[in-house]
Amino acid sequence: MKTKADLLAELDRARAELGGQLQDAAAEWRPDRLLRRSIERHRWLWTAGAGIAGLLLARRLLHPAEDKFRRDIPGASATKNSLISQILNPFIALVRQVAVKQGYQLIQTFLHSTSQRHKGQRPEP
């Protein structure tokens, strides 16, 4: 039967070993190392994916002539399909959300300061 000191020493060794293994695993699973290893192992797949993404991006940026006819449909907006619109829509939504939040806080501050001013002017019963 092991003594308490032996068990504590064994527990300390196990904790130290586990800590070392955790550090090794954290270093091994870093995103930059995972990406580098994936690119090294699957070079052709990454090259093909980059080529397809480049073609899709170029097609999107260089509007072909057929897009002109799709925009001529009544009620369709030309700006809905533009790249600038797609980039700015989330930004505009964020600005709108921040403006509403700041406006709400401004109104609360104004109402609070007004109520404090009037609180001092009330006659006490």
C-alpha cells in the first residue's frame, strides 16, 4: 500500500506531465500551424480553391453585359447588386443600431437630469 506522500508525489508528477502535454497540444493546434500544415498537405486543393474564388470575385467585380439587362427589370434597384452596397449594408445597420442606443441614453440622461431639477423645486408635504 502506498503512503500519502507517495500518492501526492505521483499526483504532482501526473499534473506536471499533463501540463506539458497541454502546452504541446496548444502549440500544435494553433490556427496558423493548422493552416500551414493543411496547405502543405493539400496544395492542389488550396490552389484550385483560390483559383475558383479568384474567378468568382473577378466575375462579381467585372459586371458582364447580362447584368445590365437584369437591372432593367421594373422595381429592381441597381444598387442592391453592387459590391459597395453589399459591403456598406452591415456597416449602415451597425451605425443605425449605435445611433438608436446613443439616442436612447441621451434621452434617459436628459429625463433624469430634468427630474432631478424638478425634484428639488417641489414643496415638501
